Amino acid sequence: MIEESFKRIAADQAKALIEDGAALADIRDPDSFSRGHIKGAQHLANTNIQDFLEQGDPDQPLVVYCYHGNSSQPAAQFLYEKGFEEVYSLDGGFEVWQQLFPETVTND
């Protein structure tokens, strides 16, 4: 039996998903987030994860990203196990994203 879990997604596929209304969760450290993140991303950390679990929409697709796409995989699995039905880990993370889509990066 194959266990259900998150899915890995390439940056171009993630961009299309985000344009269709997927939520974004940035799990990098707060300083990195404040220096630049994908527009519309919510910073997730141990201090606000409970609020996100309670207030997030478990039916909305969710793209999770980190620096390079490694740490986001266990985070995506965790969110999947907490009830988010369609969770993706961004392959290559923020590093690849900002190279491909610099116009979508902000520090607001």
C-alpha cells in the first residue's frame, strides 16, 4: 500500500498553481524572509505554526518552500499529515525561484 503524502513540484508548475490561487508557506528563517520572499507567501515558524494550522484552508493547494527544496519536504509532509490535502514542496526552493521569476520576489 502506497502511503499518501505531499508532492514535489517544479518552479514553473508551482508558479501556475500559485496563479490559480494556491497558498504559499515560506519556512526559511525570519531574516531571509524579510530580505526577500515570493509575493503572497506567509512565513511559517514554530511560533506561528499552530495559528496556521487553525486558520489555514486545508482544501486550498499549498506550496511550501525553503532555501533549496530539502527542508520543505518534511515540512510539507507534516502539513499534509495535519490535514492539508494538496501540499507541494518546491523543488530547488527559493534559490531556483528567484533566478527564474525575480519579478515575483518582494521584501514587503
